[in-house]
Amino acid sequence: MEENTLTVLLIEDSPQFAQLVQHWLANIPGDAAFVLNWTDSLADGLSRLDRGGVDVVLLDLGLPDCSGMETFVQARDRAAKTPIVILSSADSESLALQMIQEGAEDYLVKSSCDAASLARAVRRAVVRRKSHAVVAPASSTLSRVISVVGAKGGSGTTTIACTLAAELRQQTGEKVLIADLDSSGGLVSFLTGVECQYSIRDAIGNLQRLDAAVWESIVARNPDGLEVVCSPNPGQEEIDSAELRKLLDFARPLYAWTVIDLGRLNHKSVSLLGSDGEVFVVTAATIPALYNAKRAVETLLAASIDADRIRLVVNHIGGKHEVSREDLQSMFGIPVYATVPSDESEVHQACVQKRLPGAQSHIRKAIAALARKMTGIPEQRKASALTSLVSFARFRRPAGDAASSSN
């Protein structure tokens, strides 16, 4: 078989659907060709797998001799190195997601499947499996991690985390990940305006086979290229902290910047703080909030987080009874790293529209300045090429022209 030919084994009991798949695969544009092998029972499908030479399996969940999870388990055990794409009905989509956690590469809902989505799923499954041996780079010295925690609820922690990640992406042009580890909040996808098909729980379920290709299929992206890994649905079983740390250790070298929304500071969020990276403690400017922030800083110091890693960010600046920066530093023993003005109307409008605060809003400008401070980008960025040309033209204008233009 030629190198650019993929052999697809379809295990499906419907001749009509098998004929449709054959038609789709035969008419897909591109360099790769597809050869379809079809069996209408699991037993025959396993026999075909035993003969080898299959690049990807399309597996129906409802077969005459087996159904549901057992169908997948038997196929997976017989074809350990062959990627399996589940063919799911709409009402079995949750079961298909469960199978992805157990090792399936992807799933397709049969009622909405077409030639393009089928070809994409097949190709992606093969690429993922081939790249399984590709691991993340061992060195992470060039990547920076910012963990954002709130001293108390209502401090605007997630808004600051998301906006900071977006600004780091915009101002550096580098790959930036925001990871939503706030299981009680889960607002990162909402504020960044992304639809998450998978979550951190899916990534944890694939830890044993996690590689760059699998990771790419799990993260979501907003239009500006910011990558998001979403929190699991509330009410689900809590994810083990050790597994979350393994996941973060894997993802870190893939990005120049990783921003982690930890939600409110508690025992679990402290356990997720690595041995390096910056810890942003977000607090409002009210006296009760500052009291909680002081306790949060003390908790971090007691957990052996070095003081020079802690960044105090005071949000909602603009009230009548504010504490000066000097008093704040005296209270906390560390300097105030940044202040963010209160911008309630813009934040409200952004939430209504499922977006981040606008570029010209007070809060966005303050966080843009914070991003520049972190990256070392000058406050006054270089003029554009067009502006430079105009300035050069003015500088070179003959004296006579200059005189005439001033009249």
C-alpha cells in the first residue's frame, strides 16, 4: 500500500451508512487516498484487525453482537496501537466522551457527520497516534507561569486573569494559555467567549497518552489566538491535585506564558502552586477585602512561597475610603505590584456580550500596562512604519516648503 494511502476499517451494521462512508472517502480532495474495509459485526471487525494494516477504526456503538462501552473495550484491547474514532448517535454523545477518556481518539455524531468532518477526524486521529511518542520539551526555563488567586470572592480574579492572558498574547505575539482551575467558578470560557468541547477532566483522563496533538484537540481558542483549557462541570468529582500538577507540568513548555486561574485561595489552590512562577494575589480595595488579602499573603508565606514571588494586585480602585500604597505596603510587608481601577459599567457590558473588557476601557488599559511591566515592553511603543515615514518626510522637507506651509 502506498505511503499516502490510509486504510480505514468501518465496523458498522448499517449497509446504507457504510455505502455513504465509502462515497465520502472516495471523493475527498487531497493527496491522501482512502481504502475502506467494512464489517457489520464486532467479531468480524476484530478478525480484520488481527490481520493488521489498519490505520484507523471507525466504530459504531450499537452492533448486533455487542454494544456500548464493551464494544469499544474489546476493539481497543485488540488494536492497542490503532486509533479508534467512535460513531455515536446524538443520545450516546456522553458515552462517546467517556470513551475518549478511556482512549478513543475522537467521536463523530452520525446524524451530523459529513465528508469533511469524517476526513478531518480520520486524518487527525492518525496524526495524533503517530505523534504519541512526541513529548513536550524537557526545558521550561523560557516559559513563565502566573498563578492568579483571589483573597476573597468578588475580587475580580477571573476577569484580571483572562484580561492579563489576552494582553500577554496581544503584546508579545507568543503562545499563551489560560487554564481554568477554579472548579467552583468556571468562568474563563464565558469571559473569553470560547465554546469548550473538552475540559481539564478530559486532559487528565488522557494523561497516559497525552502528547502535543492530543493537547491541541482539547484546548479551545478565541479569535485572537489565546488558548483556553476549561474547568470541568461543577458538581463532578474533584480532580486529584497531583494529577493536575502533572498536567500543568506537561503543558508549560508548550507556551511562553501560562496564566492559571485558581479562584479563591484555599488548601487546594496552594497545593497547585509550583516551585517557581509568580503568584498574583487579587484583592478589592475595601478594608474587609484587604484584611482577607493580608491573611492570604500570610498563608502563602507559611506554605514556603517566597515573598519575591508574590504580586499584590489591588482591584476596584476609585472608592472614597482607600488606603494609600504606603499603608498597603506597611500592612502586607510587600509592595503593591499593580492597581486596577473600578470600571463596573465596562465589565458589566463585557459580561453581557461574553467578551473581555474593550481596549479603550480603564480596566483594559491598566492591565495592558501590567502586561508591559511583566514583559519589559516600553510604555511608549515604537511608532509604526507609516508614522516613521511621515516623520522622516517632515524632517527632510526643504526650508522653502516648510516656510510656505507655515503661512
